[in-house]
Amino acid sequence: MSSFQERLIHSMQKNNSLVCVGLDIDEEKIPPFLFESSQDPFVEFTTSIIDETKDLVCAYKPNLAFYEALGSEGDRILRKTIARIPKDIIVILDGKRNDIGNTAKKYAQALFEELHGDAATVNPYLGIDGVKPFLDYSDKCSFLLCRTSNPSARDFQDLQINNEALYIKVAKTIKKWEEFGCCGLVAGATYPEELRTLRKLMGDNSPFLIPGIGKQGGDVEKTVKYGTNEDGELAVINSSRNIIYASTGEDFAEAACKETTWLRDIINKYR
Amino acid sequence: MSSFQERLIHSMQKNNSLVCVGLDIDEEKIPPFLFESSQDPFVEFTTSIIDETKDLVCAYKPNLAFYEALGSEGDRILRKTIARIPKDIIVILDGKRNDIGNTAKKYAQALFEELHGDAATVNPYLGIDGVKPFLDYSDKCSFLLCRTSNPSARDFQDLQINNEALYIKVAKTIKKWEEFGCCGLVAGATYPEELRTLRKLMGDNSPFLIPGIGKQGGDVEKTVKYGTNEDGELAVINSSRNIIYASTGEDFAEAACKETTWLRDIINKYR
């Protein structure tokens, strides 16, 4: 078991939680009053949510697209956000990066060294030489896109290769890449049967990042039963919009806390 | 033909060139003297190269990983670099972005609105709903990864689906996506037979972004013969390291100019 897996289990046990809060800041959705009352509305938004939920989660997942869409300011907001996350909670930088080897090395450097992420999401389409530079960071984890949560995941991921879907081939290949470093899997809660198959295939030491509950419609009970390992652990269950936009009033952080508590508890009920 | 395709053809005709210069800034490779002589070494590096080569190329391709690896400074350097590129030369932002729909929309906003790219590279693994937000920008182009230039492209892209490789299935699907907007294809020069197949399949209106000549070993003659359309156009042939690191002395920009001229001319010989 890698040091990342140990740290993830530690954060899950410390807060008795598999919940990951996705920090997808969106200027059209964050509480409008913040733009009037705050000098730094986005940072106040993310840090308030972190402060209210940090004892209820195992991880936070800043979604880089939302920060990049804010231009240079987004970079500052992202760094302030990451800095607020307690050291014993996992930071998953969700950028779905990928490129050929010498470029992938730079992305890994950006995410793991510049931004101090504990883990990153990585697209596997380019094969091992685009993934290995991420895996070379032995204390980090790369969550590889396998079965994504969106409707058109089927476009390519379901293509049949000798009676096996592409996403299964991808998972089997990722299983082999474990010799190079810590490989996690992204498997959407919106496809519970696929999630079950993938957990069986990957075994009990593989960290899963599971998006798709909440707004995207994934079922919590199935997600927990099919996504966790035999100890009811190593499934990082992400919710973004349902939690962080639970209220757009002045009680937004308390509402996020309440929603996180509810999700943590219902997940724990099924573990 | 989209306005992007017209602009690309215009830039190709204006400079009689299919060359794209890849701006992969790397602190270990840029001329060391710049760190002593310049207040702003990276910007001086990229802008000097742009100034010397701008009449010899159809496009520039900043590779976002290299800027992100420099942290907040990288964002400033990227913006200064893009600002120096003449308006009638195409800017391809190479980030290989991809995500589910609502997130992909933010990436498209970041690349096309915040950074003013004319085109972007996009990974297709998530299917159409992760790609459509890019295609919704009707005057822009999304170059979709199809056959990448790296050795392990084969890991997944060669998997056989009913006797057809995955990259062919990807290309056929991209062909259908043309109804939503301007789809280009990334097809590596390192796989010339695949390149030929893809040009036949996509037809003469499809812009190709072709990396992999130079350091990666792709053959120029085959790249030109197989990658261009019937008019000898719409193939954007990228070279990065061979051009921008042609010299690490004070003559780096002149050396880049010389290398670009050589490449432009040899490409034109085969058109």
C-alpha cells in the first residue's frame, strides 16, 4: 500500500467519511451577496465552505476548469483555496490532464509541485508514456479516467473489443500500470453496474474517485456498495453542486455543512 | 467551410507555409544567458522567436503544460506570448482539455475567451457532451486527439473493434461531430500510414494538426504527402524543440528563424 493510500485511509477514518467536496466555483452560482459584501468573493466562498466542512470529508476536489475560466485571478483563488485545506485532508486536483511524456512531466510538476496536490485526475488515451510521469511521484496518486459519469461516456468507452468494453480494457491496463505508481480510477456513480465490475477487477487496494451522485443522478446506496473495497473504504465519493450551492443566501456555508453531513451519514449507513 | 478554416488557409497562403511553431518553454532548455541579461527571460525568449518567425509560419502552438509548470508566473508569460502573435496568425492552445459538459464549457471559456485562442486541442474520450461546448464557438476550431505521436499511442488507439482500430472509430465519430462545429484532428507524423488513412477518411475540409516531426522522428515527405488535402493545405505541421532550441546562444532567435525557413521550404518542396 502506497503512502497515498495510507493517507487517504487516515483521512477517511479521522472524519469517518468517504465524502469529497468538489470545489467548482461558478460566478453564476455562488451567492450573489458575496460580490457586494466581500473584497474577495470567490476566496471567501471556498474558504468558508472548507472551514465548515473540513471535519466531515476525506478530500476536496478543486475542478481546475472553473478557476481557469476566471483567468489570472483564478490562479490566485485556486492557491488560496488549496492553502486553506487542512494538511491531513486529501487534495485532488481535477484537471483531466494528458499529453506525451515530456509534456506530461510538466503537467505533473504543475499539479504536484507548484500546486501541492496529493492527487490528480489523468486521461489515459495516450497510453503509458503520458501517464508514467505522474506515477513517478511515489507519494501521489493519479486517478485515471476509466468510466466517466456523463451520458456520452458510452460514445467510446462502451465500444466492444473481443466482447469486452473499452473501459474494461482501460481498467485492465491501468491494473498493470500499478507497478509504476499509485493508480486510482475514475468511475461514475451514474453507471453502478460498471462500477461493481470495476471494483471487482481492480481489487481492494485501488482508490476510486466516484463522481456523479447528486445533480448527475447517481444512486448513493449502489455507489457505496459497489464502489468501496471490502473494508468499506477507498471510495472517494464526490459531490460538488449539491453541496456548495445548497444555498445562495448568507447561510451558504452552513447549508453546505448540513448537506455534507447528510451525505456522509447516508453513505455511512450503507458501508 | 467555417470562418476558422478560411482564416487558417489565409495564414497558410500569406506566409506560404504550413509550419506551426510549438512554444514549449522549458527553463532547462532556454538559452542560459537570458536569465542573466533579461529582466523577463521567458517572455524575451518567446517574443523574440515570434518576431523572427512570424512571416514564416501559419500558426503558433503554446503548450500549456510548460506555462503551468512555472506557476502564477507562467500565466503572465503565456498572456504576453499570445499577445505578441500577429492577429492573422492562428493561435492553437495545446492543453488537451476534456471533461463532462458543464466543466468542458468552462475550459472552452478559458481557452477561447480568457486566452483568446483560435483553436484548442481536446481529448475525445468522454464523448460528444464533453466536446460540444468547444464546438459551440463557431469561429474556433477543436483539434481532437485521434492518433497521437507518442510510442504508447498504441496502448489503446490500436485496439481492434470489429477489425477497425479505435483511432479509426474515433475519427469516424469526429466526422459526425462536424455538424456541431469545426473539428480538426491531431494525427502524429510518427505514424504516416495512419495519417494517410485519416486524411482519406476525413476529406479535404478537415484541418489536421500534425506533431511529431523533428525530435520525435516523423518523416517530412510522408507527413506532407499524406497529411495535406488535395490543395496541399489544411495540414498544420508542428515543430517545437527543433526550432525553438536550435541554439542556446545569443543567436537563438536567428537560429529558430533559420530552422523554420528550412522546414517551411522542405515542406513546400513536397506539397
